[in-house]
Amino acid sequence: MRVTGAGVAAFGAMMALAPQAHAGIDEIHVGVMQHNICVTDCKNADKEDGPNVEFQVSFDSPDFLNWAGAPQPYIMASVNTAGDTSFAGFGLEWRWEFAENWAIEPGLGYVIHDGETENPYTPGTPENTAFSEQHLLLGSEDLFRTSIGLTHDFQGPWEGQIFFEHLSHGQIIGSGHNQGVDQLGIRIGYQLGG
């Protein structure tokens, strides 16, 4: 999957029209994420550049998910501004309020990315070494997305969020390399629901 300018424009247009187009949309988030930071795999944190610009649309929790704590389904896209790994996917997020105007929002999802999965060069060659030093080797085009946000509600429909996400196949939906990606950033949310 290659995330193109047209794809980003289409996603942006969908978000702009969302309030009129679908009453089931609860929130829209836009954020800037520091790409590939040192959290779970520091030896690979110096690979790839540029922040990711992230978009997410969260929907009202359907009744059939009440048994699981009423998580909200979401769709999302994250575009790397330096042309490195971008991704898009879907998942579920929970919201647990722990103080007035404060909440923790953990999530679990699935994404497809346009980054590298394996090194195409013969092991032991200079090309192989150079490629490994510059690229994350994610092992699979399919990855899990685990996330957690610390959210503060402002007056009106706006909220701010410190957001962390980790991408990995965990040797469950892929095999081989599993270097993973960690991202940390700030997102602004606009609440359309009650």
C-alpha cells in the first residue's frame, strides 16, 4: 500500500464532510506524531525521519460491544512527512475517565503500512548493511496497533491528547523481522457526539 497525496486529500474531505454525512461519528482527531522514537526498541529508533501527520475518525459504540466495555470503533491514517513508513487501519478504543475532564483511552487495532518488511540485499554485503541502517524491517505488511492516550476535555467540543502508539506483528500475523514502530505525539479532538 502506498499512501498518496490523493488518498490523504480524500481522507481529509471525508473528515470535513463527516458531520453531515454520518450521524454515527462521535469524534475526529488530528495530530502530529514523532516517528520511530526510543521506547520498546531503542536500537532501531534512529531509522527513518520526519513526523507523521495522523487523522482518526471514531464512531459511536454499537450496542453489540456493550459486553466489552463499549469501545468505539475507529478508522485512521498516519502519513510520514519524509516519505518513510505511513499506515492506515481500523480498531477499537476505550475511554476511562479518572478525574474531572481527564480520561485514559487505550486502543487495539490493525493497520497496513507502506514501509519495508525485509532487506532485499544479500546478507553480508555493503548494500545489505546500508539498507538495514536506514530502514525499519517490519516483517509483515499487516501490523497490530496498540495505543494509549491521556485526554483532557476543554470547554465545548474540543479535547487535547498526548498519544502513544506501537506497531508490531508480534510474530502472530507475521514472521521474521519484527522491529516495530513507536510514535508519540499530540492530537486535537473535536467531539460531534453528546
